Amino acid sequence: MWLSCELSRDSSRVTVAGEVDLSNAHQLAEFLEDVVAAKAPLVVVDLSAVTFFGAYGTDALLRAHRQLTERGRRLTLRHLSPVVRRVLDVTGTLAGFEVIERTSVRVAGRGAARRVIPAHTGS
């Protein structure tokens, strides 16, 4: 699993990639606790590059959501990978999250921006 974070005064953006399972979900939970402590009013978690997502990952997200809600702040999940969407749906927790699937940022004179998925070539 790889974790990264971009912090600003208005929001924190966390990117999660790889496998989130029993062996490392505690690291995600601790990482999110640190992000909650940063006090941005909005925390966005990008899950587009997650390839495996277990119940402990769900627990980490639920815990962060609860901590932020108790403080009057928001957690938003962004670009759920099919694996994450399935786990959250099967566990009945998907409906409890605010989910953003598309980027709709306007670029001057060009209409809406869209997400680009890079093609991986070589070995």
C-alpha cells in the first residue's frame, strides 16, 4: 500500500494505492488520524488506485468519517476503484459516505476537465 497526502488550509487530499488488508490497514487508520489532526474542514480520500480492499480498510474509513463528523468536518471519497466500491456496497457502508466520481473543474475556454488515465508501457 502507498499513501500520500496534500495538505492545504481548506482541504486535505489523501491518495491510497495498492492493497489495503489486515497487514497494513492500521497504517491507513493512523495516517487518516494524522490528517484529521491537521484540521482542514474537508478530507478527500482518492481510492482509484486501490487493488484490494478488506474489511479493515472499511473500518479505517468509517473511523475517520466518524472523527471528522464529530468535529463538524467532512470526509469525501473520490474515484472509488471497483474493488472498493464492491466492498463498501456489500458491507452496506457505501451509502454513509459522500462519493465523488468525476472531476468537473472548468478550464478557461476549454469546457470541463476530465480525468486522464495514463497508459503503462514497458516492463
